[in-house]
Amino acid sequence: MIYSSASEKGPVREQNEDFCAAEIIGGCLCMAVADGLGGEVSGEIASRIAVETMMSELRIAPDVLKNDNVLGDFLSSVFNKANVEIIRYGYEHPESRGMCTTLTCAVLNDRKLTISHIGDTRVYLCHGREIQKLTNDHNKAAELVKEGKISELEAKVHPGRNVLLKVLGENVYLKPDIFSYNLSYGDIVMLCSDGLYSFIDKEDFITALNLRKDLKMVCECLIDASLRGGSSDNTTIVAGLCRPFGGNTGV
């Protein structure tokens, strides 16, 4: 399995509130991206806690990653553990109380992809030159699209895109979206923060995928495209290639 990532704080933000990780665990490729709420207190801490908790829990349960019957419930429990850790940190550090973040995790086991997701970080599946969004945004604009009140095009500029309806850091029991997909060898799975995908289009994806033999170049190409497109947010991407296990490389 081959994977890579790239993250850029952008031209406006003082610090990068995104956090990401990718790692081979128990023969599975595990990827995660969290986007701390911009403009809120300690977003960069919340995103780091979310991803580090996720990866730590995956490392101690490698056998679960290949058990389709329990993986979804396990990932849901890890989301709630990460949520508790974020809330606990806030109580122990009052200056960070109220911090929140998105969290999206993807587990790739041979040709089986399992996604757990809260927030508006997206997962894309790249099959040849076809690009498919696999996750639903948990924000007000997406809800209005679902209700038929605005179009997908209008949602890209609607102020409701910045109003998240589900995040980690709130004192509630979390029910992350859990999805499973069957992949083909050669497919690329991408996790992207909104600072990236909001400022690129399908042609940018296709241009980047022409570099698919070098996933690091794919990631850097999409980061550059988002910055040229006017992104003023943190931009993050993690990409993994679906291929037979063996000869693992990650950058």
C-alpha cells in the first residue's frame, strides 16, 4: 500500500488547525484528517487530540480492522473516546474549553474501505478519471441542499457551509457516519479538509491524478491548486492507493 499527505496553513491563518496521519496497522492502511474549528479557541489542539486518539486506538486493536462485523462499532466507540479526551483537556486547561474539531477516518483493508466521519472533511474515491465524493457534509448548507432549498452550486458559496452541525468537542454521545465500499486495485482514496476541496474543481483533480504514480506529487499538486483557487484556510490532504499488500511505502 502506498500513501502520502500534505498540509499547508495557507496565506492568512497564523497556524495550521488541521491535523492528519496515515499508517499501516495490522496490514491495513489507516488514514485520518481532523480540521479544528477555525476562529475558535484551540482548534489545533482539538484536531491533534482527535487524530492521535484515533491512531492510538487503532494500533492496539489491529485484529479488529479486518473484522467487518465489528469494525463500524469499534470506530464509533473511538470517536466517542476522542470526544471525551477533547472535553477532558478543556476542563484541565480552561483556556481551551469549548474547542471543537471535525474527524474523518478511513481504513483500507485490501479492497474493502471503511469510513467513519463527523464534520465536513471529505473522502473522495478516484477510480480512473472518475471522482466520487463518499461522505456527507455535516453543515447547514448541505442540510439545505438535502431539503431541496438550495442547489449544490449555491451550497459552495452559501454562508451555511461554515455552520457545522456535528463536531467533536460537544458534551453529547456521537454517532459518526459509517460507510463501507468495495474498491478496485488502482483506486485512490483521498481525505481532504474544506480548505482544499472548496477551492478546486474536477479538472484540478484530473490534472493531479495524471501524477498518480507519485502520490506525494498528487497531494502537492492539489494543495497548490487550492491556493491558486484562492483558499485562505488551512489545506490538508491524505491519499492512499489501493493495491495488493506488500512493499509498503509512505511519505
